[in-house]
Amino acid sequence: MTLASTLTLPCGAVLPNRLSKAAMTEGLADPQGLPTPELTRLYRIWSEGGPGMLLSGNIQIDADHLERPGNVIIDHELNDDERAKFHEWTAAGTANGNHFWAQISHAGRQCFKIVNPHPKAPSAVKLGIPGGQFGEPVALEAQEIEDIIGGFVRAVRICKEVGFTGVQIHGAHGYLISQFLSPRTNIRTDEWGGSLENRARLLTEVIRQSREAVGPDFPITVKLNSADFQKGGFAFEDSVTVVGWLEELGVDLIEVSGGTYEQPKLLGIEGMEPAEDQNVKASTAAREAYFVDFAKAMKEACNVPLMVTGGFRSKAAMEQALESGAADLIGLGRPLCADPDGPKRLLEGDESLYRYEDELSLFPAPLRFLTGIKALRAAASFAVQFWFYGQIYALGRTGKPDKDLSVFAAWRQTEATHKDWLKRRRG
């Protein structure tokens, strides 16, 4: 099996190769949460870059629960003008004959205070991150949970209608569905909390009702944590059980990920507390791909296709993951911010992607000591995230990355962009 091999999903859809542009937050929607010419330009560039499937960044189902200012929002029935903007975006995102899937999400308590000082969540458990960026969450009422399910289903249906070729329900990284799955953040005693079956009810109902809304031939996929890596959180054994339920519901692919804002394994870094041991081979930490061993163990318990994202850089490691059965699809994120044609080059014979994620190379020389101090390394890693935001902005606005951009300039740019977006949204 090679990167150029096709992948046929259970619903019958065929991906033209085994590479996917992973979901990355763009921050390029207009103040109404609609696609812009910048988003259209960005996804045309990524489509022409060669992956068989593109995943959008967070498309939020609730404007009061954004992952960040600038998210695309589908929280109502779209009018003709709004639909036209989505059609332009999806046409660009499928320009090279590839798939373009919408990642559909609700941030829950992981919504910045500047957007919502009191976000809704399964339970009133505050995010354990210092700095005051996140507010005090409020526990959802039962009817509000039903409304959220309806919001996900509406967004799935609309995404099909406006030209997306599939959807991914975001059930990972500590966002709302992930919050329901975790006994650490879901301490409810009603039908939405307690047992794993109850904690998974939000996710399984979204999938069941979405399938009814769009029919059997449209790809419905899920991003799911292999584990939260937190004591008392969503464990690997729980994840395997949930995947079995999702397979029974006809999910077409699971993207295996892990972590939350408190324990950001999704970025390959440590969080605010020691990671909980999940009894999976330590080799994952030493290899390129963060979640390969989890996916391989999951494969032993299910037949649904798996996508693995996080850390892949060499063609050899990607094809090894495919050949071993650990992954059916390889997700690529950060490398495509600065080198959007990386998949095409891999398919044409290049042996690896360029590396830009090393904190040492992106910080000015006098400050590189920051990444050598354990207490500061996580902060430095988060700061580097702004550099990748800057590359996405540059691709969308100019068609080219800005590789000379500094981490600090990128941070200032992101802060200014967020404030301007919120100001315009609030009139």
C-alpha cells in the first residue's frame, strides 16, 4: 500500500489517495461567520496541493460558543446569498477532484471569555488553565442538550447541501462532545452523565440523527480522543468502546487524536499536569506520529477506517503506518501551512516534508533558552501556534506563506485580528 492508493469508505465514497489536509483553525470567516474570498483562496491552494481529502477548521453550530473569533458558523437555516458563499468555498476546496469535509463543532467551556464569559458545558467545571482567558461555565439544561443535537444535525444537512463531500463531528480535544465523554468534566446524574453509555449519548444521537438526515451514501466521520491523558478523564478503554458503538451506527472513518487544552497532546507537548499513563507502547512518544500505537491497538477491536494525524513528516513513516494497519489515512497539519504543496511533492517522489514546528528555529536566538526550561516549554509551544496562524492568514490573503514572520509578530497579528473581528461582529 502506498500514499497514492485509493481508499473506499463504508458508505461507498472513494478518496483518491491516502493523504488528508488535517483540520486547522483558520480565523478567516467574516463577522457573520460566513466564508470569505480569503477562505476560498486558501482552500483552492490546499486542494491544488494534492491531498485526497481536505478537512475544514471548526465550523461552529453556535455563535456564542466559538473556538476563536473568525470561526465559520452555521447556526441557522442559510439564505440564498449565504449559501452562495459556501458554494464558492466548497467549489474551491474540491477543485482538484479531492474530497472536502466540514469539521462541525461546539466549543463548550473551551470558549474564550472575550467571546462568552459564561459558556455552557455538561457541568459547571471550570477549565484548569491559569491566566483568566476562560470564564465560568454553566451546566446545560436537558432541553438545551436536545437543541444542541438539533444544531449539529442541521449543520450536517446544510453542509451536504452547499457542496461539502462529507462531514467530521468533532468529539475530541476537550470541546463540547469531548467534555460530555469525560467523567472529569461531566459529573451529571441524569441520562447525559454517569455511565459511559450516558456520557456518549450526545455523540451517538448526533451521529444517528445525522445519518437519518443525509442518507447512507454521504460520509459521516468522527474525530475522537484516544484518551484525554488526564487522571479521571476519558481513557483509552472508553475510546475503544465508543468506537465500537460508532461503527454500529455506520460511521465511515474515525480520526484518532488525543488531549485537551489542559493536556495538549494534540500539539505533541505536555500540559499543566503529568500525563496519565494509558498503557500503550512508549514508542509513540519517540516516533514521528503521536497516536499511531493507539490507532493500532484500536484496529484490533474495530473495522472502521482510521485516520491518524500528528507528527508525520517522512514518507517512510507514513507508509509504515499504512502498511502496519495502524492507519488508513494520514492527516497532515502544520507542514501544509508553510508548504501547501507538500502532499503533491510526496506523491511525486519526495521523501519528507519540510519542518517548521521546531520552537528553537522560530524564536529569536536570545530567547531560545525558553524551550530548554520545562516550565516554559509548553508556553513556548503555544506561542509557536501563532506562527502557523500567521501562515494561514498569509496564504488566504496573499496566496503565499510568510516564512520570515516572527513568532511575536504573528502573536500580535492574531490578537489584533481577533479584536477587530469581535468589534465588527458586535457593531
